Amino acid sequence: MHSRATGVLTAVLLSFFLPPVGNAQVVDPDADWAQRSAAPGVVYRNRFDDYQTDFWDNLWPDPAVDRREAYYDTNVRASGNASLRFDFTGNSGEGFGGELAVSLGDNPADQFGAGDDMWVQWRQRWDQYVIDHQYAVSSGSGQWKQLIISQGQLPGQSRWDTRSCSENQIVVSNLSGRKYPQSYHGCWVYYNIDSATASGAITRMNFGDPSGNPNPPSREQTWPCQYWPPGSDTSGCKFYRANQWMTFMVHVKFGPAGEAQSSIGSGIQKGFINSTYELYVGYEGEPLELVHRVTGIVFRRGNYADDPLFSSHQAKFGMFRWLPLISFKSSEPGIPTHSTWIDELIISRQQIPAPNAGPLPSLPVVNLSASAAEVAQGGSVSLNWSASDATACAASGGWSGAKALSGSEVVGPLSGDTSFLLSCSNANGSTQRTVSVSVVGPPVVNLAASPQSVVPGGSTVLAWSSSAASSCTATGGWSGPRSPNGSEPVGPIDADTVFGLSCSGAGGSSSASVTVTADASPGQEVILLFDDFDAYAAGAQPAGWLDTGAGNSLAPDPDRFRVVDLNGNKVFATTDTTTTNIHSHYTAAGSFGWNNYEYSGRLRTTAATDSIGVTILSDYPNSDSYYRLRSWNGNPFEINTHGSGLECIGDPDTGVVPVPGQWYWFRLQAEDSGGQTLLRARLWPEGQAEPAVWQASCADSGTRRSTGTVGLWAVVQGDDAGPKYWDNLDVRTLAASGPAPALSFSADATQLAPGGSVTLSWIGSNVDSCSAADGWSGGKPTTGSETLGPLSSSATFSLTCSSSGGGVVTRSVSVLVQSAPSPVLDLSAAPPAVAYNGSSTLSWTSSDADRCTAAGGWSGDKPVNGSQRLDGLTQTATYTLSCTGAGGQAQRSVVVEVAAPPPGSPAAPTLEFSASATVVTEGDSTVLSWSAGGATSCTASGGWTGARAPAGSQTVGPLTQGNSYTLSCSGDGGTVSRSLSIVVEPPQPAAPPAAVEAREGGGGGGAVGWATVLILLPALRRRRRR
């Protein structure tokens, strides 16, 4: 059970909302809406005044096709013209209501991320039946949801292509039908936003004390609302009430981007760390109450490793979906139709006034930006800021100190990812803004050619990918600017040609090259196509491939197939899960006229009833006619024809039944011979020897095909809905004798820390020998693996395998060895300005650090992440924290401003505290001395304890380990504390005794002889006894 950070509802925060019901004034709802929706910071508002723009245009799925159970209700509304109504009906599944999908657009700057405050408020009401009914589900216990806040649009992406089910997901719902709102984060890997109480019960609501007491006697005694264990006290839960407009408001304070342990999840997680979640709920005519607050959350980013098509760990929150979804809902044909209504939606960057509460106190409006979001190691960035309605500003995080109300400042050099915070205040409170700058390395560039050997005058397809690059330029056999990722056919190629690509980004420049040879002669084997898809980013459409629609359609229909990352290898895969008979066709120049060729590669299914195959001699795009090697519904692979008049006379059945999850190599030949088309095929599990004979063969001597391209075929519907995979697709002419060599070569990691190791694995097919080059060397078996390391620098590893027939195949993998990351440190004070004798809390987070040390207004060793409360502050001080790790040191400072003492206040006590030695040898002691002025009592803590006089000294030791010694002295003017850290070092080994030269006599100044030593020894012994 993890300890959960919790918070309380302070009297100051309560004063922002509607006063108690007895004192409430009747407010015109339209005027109240106008005031709330125009409050500072509002980025979206909607009360369904316009049918088209407020309602119809935001419905999902496409309302022109399927509106589902969403209605524009002019009879029931909180204000304005109408509300959104969702109906719960019989004979309906989980998607019965659709959703209202609100997007902030595809510009990440308009979405919510590191350092942002996100406020979302809406009004909602229910029929009593909806609240009381336990809707039937086929799996789990999910009941209806209210709001899903999810991953925003990526640049250029349609809002309808965003996903609610992702790691970027914050949900408010009636989980398990408990009849009060709860919250969770993430999809499929649910992280319930809950907290453990002192008694071990788990609660999701009402952590605060309505009296504003910051130290309630116990959470259970204030507002009990515990959902675990069963039978716990729920009398304090804020239950849903029927037939009234309840108000809900979510507030999320996103922390900086990084990695940390989340207060609601296990293990180190990536995302917005140290974030805070709050949920406010109010009944109609009553004030909003803070019913749920959890701190220390890591709100994860992007999507899952097994869903690479949609992954983006740079994503922010920017989609808001109001919906009645019930996960795994059963149809329940006998239930009556009942409804929920939603109205008055507001999304803001600042706190939103509650209904009928009047305007909030005016807080400063702060803007903070950086001249660049990414810089190279050691680079600098210009920060620009402005604040209105503010009296003072203070910086923290990557910069510090008091700041003017507007200005610019260059900060750097930066050694690691850094967050810069600016807090500006006035008499009503403060507003904080954060901007984060990432330190990036040079781009990683990959460039490949398929095929890499052509006949003179032939063509190839170049495919490239890069990371951390903003622009690329082609060199060598091509030229001009290129996008950071892409593919392009090039030719004619008359001689061996080097194609280069140089890419630049904030972290510098990198380049890659590939050589295409023009050494194949007519009549020899010619590689027409080879693609192992390693050069593509996950989600890419590889060069030359075109997808077509369901039902063997010839119409282009993109996104049916895409490159995905499967266990570290890039492969081609289906992405659709609802259609039958879909294709991806190879359409590069010249492919429609191919004849007398062999098509080989690997394929894999995921379920026993899957349907998968490849097509050969396809007449696309002219007609739906081809030969095919396929497995239908898990039956044995067979050669099959599709199209009018085609036939396959002979033995078309291979007898090979696919095993789900197993890769199979396939080899399919089409030969134009003597007025007939001869087809031959064989398949074998990866890791086993290729069969010596063809398992299936047949002939077509009628209305046959002799030319055409290749393709992929699959069914992804019903029992066949699982993804299908293809890799190492190879097309070459039949002129060469013997099967063509093939090689699969991969590394278990492409990026390593210094000193790390990498395991290379390879499988050769139709090869007799292999040899290593570049980062390793020597002869290698045709199939095997080898672990190399420790690696201190980046390297490329190449493997070349050859066959007795003269065929040669080469594959390479590159491994980037990263430098040790520099520590990243954030330090802040809350509040940054206090009254005389007041308190402030220092909070800090660091990454890639293993030790932190305080200086300035505090001292001693500190944990790498933590907080410390400072009490009895009587003077302004600078608090500095330095954290070190393998990659260097990061230092941050923050100033806590302390107001002057009130007139007539006693002077603050002073304290001088020192040690005779701060570094001692193990077993030695040190003397602590102190003198306090204006103090009546002192208390020791840390390495010593108990009361002390205002002045004195004390010997501590013998010491066996380092410690921190703190002394706090108090008087009428307040409290002052000082700390000393004593370092204990191990004893040094004794020096060997000096050699004594054995000689008799000797002149003055010479060595002492043995005779002299023997004469003096008795006297020395007598002297030692005295």
C-alpha cells in the first residue's frame, strides 16, 4: 500500500465560492453565465445556444452517419437555449450515447502541459433511475462516466483521430455504481486517484475539513468517504442527487515533465511529475466543495508501447469528452429510457467562479515564454515575461530572485532539461507560470535503399528517418531539402552512387549515407524489392505501398496498414479491426510489369482463426485479379486464385497450418513458361531449415496472368480481428540459380548508457557463411546471438552472409551510447513571500542525481526529492540546493522574502553555531559551540537532542558516521535555527616505520647505531613509566 499525499480545504479557498445557502442571493442565470464564461483565462465556453456549432458539429461519431442517443434539449437547461441530453436505452451497448468531443486544436501551445493550471467546470443532472440502476456489464464493474480529458491533437492530426483510451487520460466517473464521483488516470492500466487513510482504508473523496482547520484530528473524523474495505463509512460522500443541476469542477496543476515515483502508481513513470488533482462538487444552490485532492501524481503521457501507431510521448492534454459511456455495457432490452443532461461547459487556465458566486478576486495575469523549447548541451535560452495587475514577481526553478513585472533574461549554459517558474502576486494572491526547456543531443539519422543493387539504368527507393531533427538536406546522388522523415524513388542509376542525408536540430547535426551499386547484368538475378521496414518510424506508410478498401476494393483507403514496432523490430502490420478483404499493393514504378520473379519474406498471425496472405502477379490497379498464397480462418496455407478465368491445376495445398504468434518464412515463385504460368510455394517456421522441395505447385494455362505486382492481403473482422504482420519482403528475378539468401539482424537495444552491453541476434536463410565488420569482427555462425560490451561509444555493427551460389546479403544495426545525463533540479518556495515570523515550504525534485546538499539559509545533506517546512522566519534569505550525479552538478536557489516585523515587535533572536572541526577521522570527536542573542531557550535535534542553554559548547564523539546537528533557539522575537554537517572519514593506514641502519659508532649527525639503541632502551622505558 503506497502512502498517498493529501490536502485540505483552507478557509481562503472556500471564500472564493458561493456563500452558504441561507445567505445566497437570487442571480439571473444568463447574467451569471455571462460573468463566469468571460472570466480571465477562459479558453472554451459552451451552453448550447446554437444547434449547429455548439451541438451538432461536436458530436462523435460522425453525426451525419450515426448520431446515437445524443439530443439537443430545449426543455431542460441550466441557462440559455438548450442543453445536451444523453438517453440510456434498452438494447444498447457500451457506445450507446456517443460523446460531445471538444478539442483545443492541433497546436500544442494551446493545450495543457508542464506547469499549466487546467480548470474544467460543467453542470449536469440525472433522472433518479440513472442514479439508482446498476447497469449490466459483460466484464468488470464499470458504470457511467461523466468526463474524459485526453491526449490533444498532434500537429496536422484530425480531432477525430485522437484517442480517449491512452495514457493521457483523466476520467471522472461513477465507478462500480457507487453513486458518487470518483476519478482515475490512464486507460487499460488504470491508476485510481485515491489515497490511504490513517486506518488503512482507501478513500477517493473528502480529504478536507470544511472548517478550514489545516490539522484536522483525523481524516476519518472529518468527512468519511471510504470505498475500501467494503462496509466502510461513506456518510461523508458527495452523492449524486437526481433532478437538479449539480456543478462539477476539475482542477489539475501539471508539474514539470520528467520521471518519478507517482503517489498513485508503482515504479518510476514518465510524464508530468509532482502534479496535483482536485475535484469540486456542488449541489444546486449550494457552494462548491473541494471533495478530492491528491498531490505527487505523475500524469503519464503518450500511448502504450504495444500501440505504436498512435504513440506520442510529447503529447499534452487537449481533448475533452462529455459522455455517458458504460464500459462493457450489456443490452438489457427490458429497461426503460432515462436521461442525463449536460450544460454550461467552461475550460480555463485560471480558477472559474462557481455558479451564483460572483467574480473571483482579481489575480495577476502572467505570461512566460522561452525563445526555444530545445537547446543543445551547454546552450542558452531567452526568457520573456510580462505580468499585469501584479505588485511583485519572483523566479524559481532554473532561475531565481526577484524580477521586474516585465522583461527578458538570457539563462544558461543549460546542462539538462530545466523548468523555469515565475510567480507574481498582488493583495489577492499569486499566479505562477512555468516554461520547460529540453536539452537535446544531435539527431539520429537512418537512411536505407531498397533495392541496394540495381541493373544500370535501374531505380531504387530511399527511405529515411530521424529523431530530434528540424530539417534535412540530401547530398551526393540527390540534393535539396528533405523532411526529417520520408521516402523517395530515385533513378536512373547508371553507376555506383552514394546517397547522403544530413539532418540538423537544436542539438547539432548528424548524417547518414547508403551506397547503391549498379553491377547487376541483364539475365542475372535482379533484386526488384527488399524492405525490412527498419528505416521507417512507427506509424509510417512505407514507400511504394498503397492500401485499398474493404471487400477487395480498388479504391485507395489509407491507414489499413502501417509500420509498427513489434518487440523492438519494425514490421508492416494491419491497423484496421473492422473490415474484410483489405490489401496493400506495391506500386513503385515498373512493378506492374514484373514477370518471372520470386516473392519471399516473413508473416505472422495472432489468433488461431486469422486469415492472412500475400498476392503475386496482381493486375492492380486495372482489376481485382491475382494469385495468392493464403491461410483462410487458420486453415493450411494454399495457392489460391482470385479473378475471372484464373485457375491453379495441380497440388495447391502446402499442408502448413499457422501457429499464432509464430513467424513463418514464405517463398512464392511465378514463372512464365511455355504458354502457362507455373506457381510454386513453400513455408517453414522461423528458426527451422527451409524445405528442400516445393510444398505446393500448380499451373494456369487458360486465361492466365504473366505480369503484375505483389501485395498483402488480410481479413480483420470477427474471428479475424487480430493484427497481422509481414517483414523482410523480397522480390527478385528468377534468373539466378538456387534460392536467394536472406538475413534478419537486430539488436536488443539501440540506445545504451555508458558501459552498457548490447545483444546482437541474427537468423540467416539460404546462406553458408557469415562474417562481422565495423564494430565487431570475425566469422560468425549463420544463426546466433552475441553480447558485446561494455560499450563506451556509439558503434555500427554489420553482418554479411553469403551462399554457395554467389548470393550475398548484408545487414547493419547502429547502437547509440549516450553520455551520462546531467542532473536536473527544480526548487521552489511556497509561498515565496511571508509575514514576519511566518512559514514557507521548500519543495524540490531532481533527476539523474544521487546526492543533494543545502546551503545559504539552510544546510546539510538533503534527499534527492523532498520538501522542508521553514518556521519562524524573521529575515529574507536565499536557499540554495546543489545536487550531483554521474553527469555533473545542478544548482538552484530560491529567495523567501520576509516582511519587516510589526512596529514594537521584539527583535528576532540571533544564533552563532560552529564546530571545531567539520571533517574528522572515525573515532575522533568535535566540539560544537553556540551563542544565541535574544533567546530564552534552545533545543537540539538531528545528531544530538534535548534542551540547551542559550550559550555553551559540547563535545560530541567518538564519531563513527557523519551526521547533521541542528540547534533552534526561541525568544519573544521568534525562532532561529542553524545546522552543521559533520563528515566522518575512515582512518588512514599508518606509515611504515623508518628503517634503522645497523652500524657501529658513527660521527655526529649520522645514523643511530644498534649499540646506542640498546644502551638507551632501559632509560626510555623508565621515562615512559613516569
